[in-house]
Amino acid sequence: MTRLEFHRPDTLKEALEILEKFPGSRIVAGGTDLIVLMKDLLVKPSALVSLSRVKEFSRIDFNADGLHLGPMTPLWRMEKHDRIKGTFPALFQAVISLAVPPIRNQATVGGNLCLDTKCIYYNQSRVWKRALTTCFKGGGKICHVAPSGKRCLGGLVAETAGPFSIYNAVLTIASPRNVRTLPIEDFFSGDGIKPNTLAPGEVVAGIRIPLPPSGAGAAYYRFSTRKALEFSRVNLTGAICLDERGRISSARLLVGAIGPAPVEVRKSLVPLIGQVPSEKLWSETAKGVAGEAVRLSRSPRLTPHLQAVVTVNTERIFQQAWREATGNSA
Ligand SMILES: Cc1cc2nc3c(=O)[nH]c(=O)nc-3n(C[C@H](O)[C@H](O)[C@H](O)COP(=O)(O)OP(=O)(O)OC[C@H]3O[C@@H](n4cnc5c(N)ncnc54)[C@H](O)[C@@H]3O)c2cc1C
């Protein structure tokens, strides 16, 4: 049996020093994903560094700057927070759709954002994988999802990735030598082998979301094979903003879980700009979204069945975002 160091420092400074001292060490937050990966021997850290004693890491603050979340904030606290629910409905919907309450009691927002990708061919036991050629993520030269492809198509199934992107979150990243801020769009690498751009020893030390402008509305939907205890097969996060005349001034839609980063569909939404929202407008727009997501992601994960799911639910997402934008979300 290999020896595993476990550290629980009181401060961020100490945590960063320990991460630097033990190359190959990993942060453990709630442990709801990392420990599963360790049991399957998919991750073999030299040491675990828990952030649970770093006090400022569990805070939820609202101020003129927006919402500030410490990375160790457990998901259950976000779920019970009325202001998060009211101000950032897409984030709230994503959080409550994740797993089941006992897991959300333990799981943290930082751990969700830093979640590794998942793949039916990779997240298996060693015995199961013996019958398969090693894939890119295991150090081999093939992706079993797209055998003619040249990259790992592990899926980023983290529920909060789409909502944090649509709300333009900004992350604080700390390393032993500096603290920097990083817009969320620069956080996801698009590489299934390592889906975020954190360097070894770096820690997500905070997440800030600016307050949405007036006239903005957003919504989240996820589809999974079973209703509970199942990762998304596809998820959608959409947002619109209405100008003072009630016309659409901006619209965004992210399709998640079909590849290593959320895919932002843009072309299909151009005809929305300047229009007065209507049921017909949403259904016309929804028709082009799945095809564009397939082209952008180049991922066979978006099967014809899931494309139909995307079409139907794009319409619903925009209806919901419209209700939010006009303050009629009941
Ligand atoms: C049965 C089951 C169902 C699940 N269903 C879902 C689901 O539907 N959707 C979903 O998104 N997830 C799901 N999960 C996965 C997991 O529970 C969540 O993603 C959770 O939010 C992970 O948070 P955690 O605190 O437990 O992270 P951990 O497991 O502790 O860590 C996850 C990763 O993040 C890194 N990390 C954590 N904090 C930081 C930080 N501050 N800075 C840098 N790196 C950090 C860790 O090193 C690790 O690599 C499920 C898990 C289980 C067991």
C-alpha cells in the first residue's frame, strides 16, 4: 500500500506552500469526485491538501461588485440562498440539478468548477479497460468516442460551468508567487485531458459574478438518462437582455457536457437581436442551434436524439429567460 500524506492547513499561504512542497499533490475540497477517481486509481496523488480550514474560502457575499463565492462554499448553502436564487436563477437551477442532497451537502462550488472530464471509456476500472487500447487520456493515441479524431473528447459535465460562463464570472487564482484574476472564458482549456488552465500548485481562491444588468434573464436545463445520480448528457444555459423598448439587445446560449468545454452557439442567435420576443421567435431560433453545436464541437456525443433534446429545450430556455427578464418568473 502506498503512503498518502494528508494536510489541512489553516491559511491559503500554508496550503500553497504544501502544494509546492509535494509535487503531484492534489487539493481535496468536498472529495465527492476526487475520492471516486482515487478509488478507481485514475488519480494517484502524492498528498492531499484540504482547504476546509481556510476560513474565507466558505464565504458568500453580495456587494455592489456582485456575488463573491469562496471556493469551499458547499452547494447546499447556494441552494438555500434566496438572493442567489433570485439574482442568478440559471446558477441556482444548475446547483439543484446536481446529484442528490447528501452529495450537495459535501460538494463545493470550487470542486465543481475544477471537475475533471468524464468519459464512458476512461472512467472505468483497470480490469474493464484491459480489453481496450489505451486512450489519449490514459497516455495512448486514440479517442474511443471519435476514433479518427486527434484529441480527447472527455466531457466537461460540471453543472456550474455553463452558468458561470453566461454570468461572466471572474476567478481569483492564487499561486505561491502571485494572485491573478482570470475571466471564466480563459479558465476552460477545451482539452479533455486537462479541462482547465490551472498550472500545478495553483488554487481557485474566489469566484465573482457581476450583478446582471436590468432587463437580463437567464435559465438552465439539463438532460440525463436518469433523473437522479447521473451526470448531464447535455445541458443548456441561455440568457437574453432586453432594451428599454423591450427588444432583444443580446442573447447567448451555451451547450455543455458534449465536449471538454461548454460550446457557445452564436450564429443561430444573430436573428434574435433587435426583435421583440415571441414564442414563434424562440421556436424559429431553436431549429438552428443543435446543428451549429454539432459543427462547433465536432463531437459525436451530440447524437440525433440529444440534438432533438437541444432543439426542444432551447425554446424552453429562452421562454424562461424571457420571463426572468420581464420579472415574470413565477
Ligand atoms: C453519485 C454522484 C453524482 C454526481 N452527480 C453530479 C452531477 O450531476 N453534476 C456534476 O457536476 N457533478 C456531479 N458529481 C460530481 C461531484 O459531486 C461534483 O462535481 C462536486 O461539485 C465536486 O465538488 P467537490 O468539492 O466534492 O470536489 P472534489 O472532489 O474535492 O475536487 C474535484 C476536483 O477539483 C479540484 N479542486 C477542488 N477545489 C479546488 C480549488 N479551490 N482550486 C483548484 N482545484 C480545486 C480537486 O483537486 C479535484 O481535482 C457527482 C458525484 C457523485 C459521487
